[in-house]
Amino acid sequence: MMRWIYTLLLFVSHFTVAQTPLHFVELGAEPAQCRLYNYQSGNGVVYAAVAGGVPSYDYVWININTTDSTTNSTWGGLNPGWYTIKVTDAVGDTLVDSVYVDSLNPHSSFDISSNQPFTGLSGLVIGEAPLAVDLEITNQQWLAYPNWPMFDNRFFRWKLGNQGWTDSLSLADAFQQNMHFNTQSIQEVCLAVWNKNSCADTSCVSFNILFPSSFVSGPNTLATISSNKSQNQITVFLEEEGQYEFLIYSSQGILLENHTIDELCNVLPFYKSSGNYIYQLKNKLTGEVLEASQFLF
């Protein structure tokens, strides 16, 4: 019996429970905000956690560019760059790895939705008055920044139409704006955003607000327009003689010219660029609009 017990104790004394290798269970970085000057902080973060091996663990983070270091497992207040982590357990086993703290730049972009179909090309939106527009910021990543929670709506500024720049009145306003264009015009909408380090970005969209389609009465029956670009003139052929006003508008509804015509054939100078134009034919005596249509010059 004693021999059996001795053999068992000898076996147990040589039995070693296998240890889980030292390994990372968490390793990463949160981006730093863009900065303009070296003294500014981007508030980036690196972090690590390990398991396995033999506790306890010693952590050493090193900034590869500056050689600054910390013995904490999490390190904040950092600027963009490479950071190396070395972890050592109680028996001297080590893990070494590196992570990159990226730069998070302000990005100005917004979606446009409207109460009517519109054409949007290269920053130009073409709509018809009256036009209701909703504007909403699409990239909020750099706003929801947990390492700099003191959000201030002064870091958003909208330029709404021709009203000039205005600070957002609330956080909700910063994300969404509503506009109405009731008259024919060209308007510009811009969104400027910047962070606490004064890195900034601005994006703009122009709105070309056209005359309502109801302004154009349809096929012309009283007047026929013939264009002669090479001679910088148009000829207005009338079906009936009389005293008329012939008004020419741009496609944005801006009055360009006003002529009095009374012949069946009226040649008018027209020193404008090529494009679509709108005209009205009015009774000179009563002011009644007899016809409204378009012509190509």
C-alpha cells in the first residue's frame, strides 16, 4: 500500500497542468481628431488586454514617433501615428504588437430631399417654384466622438439660400434643415463643419429654381419664334396684328427684355447666350397674358 501511495505522489509531482498561451483578447485604437498644430491634442486612444500565460501582466505602450510611453493598458489623449504594445506575464513571456491611430477629419456632406422630383447634376439642383427642400447631414461619424463629448453646435454652420451664414440653433438643427423657395431664383446652400482643432470642411449645392410649369400655357398659337444666333436676333411672327407686349425671361424666371410689337413679322435684337428662354405675349392695352411658352436660342 505504501509503495502504491509513493508512486501516486511521484506521478502527481511531475504532472503539470497545461497553461493557455499568452494572447490578446482586446487590441485596437480609436481615431484622433485632425489637428493643425503640434501643440493640439487629437484625443485618440489605444487599448489592449491579454489572457493566458501566468498572471499578473505588465503593459508598456510606446509612441514610435516620440518614444513617449505609459504602463497603462489604455492610453488616451493621443495624436495620429503608430503605437507599440509590449505585455509581459509573471514568468517573462511577452507579446508585442502595433496599432495605428488614424486621423478623423471633419467631412461636410448632406442629403437633399424635396416635395417634387428634381434633377441634380454636379452640385446643381433644378426644381420648380414653389420648392420645399429638406437637408440632412449624412456623415456623422466625426460628430459622435466619445473621447470629446463636449459637442458644441457652433461647430456647424449652414448657409441657407441667400441669407448668409448662420450658426445652428440646436443639435437637431445641426443635423437637419428645412427650406422653401417660393420664387424663381438661383440659391446656394452650404454646410461648414469643423472640429475643436479648427480643421474644417465645406460643401455647397446650388439650387436653380425655375418658373412653375403652369406659367407656360402650352403650344404657341399666336406667336412663332425663329432664332438667328449668328445675327443675335429673334423674329416673332404673329397670327394677328395688334398692340402687344413681348416679354422674354430666363429659365430661372428673370425678366430679360420687354418689347412692344405690332407687326405680323417683328425682328428683335437678342444678345444672349444659347439656351432655353421663356416668353409672354400680353395685350398691350389690357395687360392680359395671351400666351406663354418657350423658345430655343
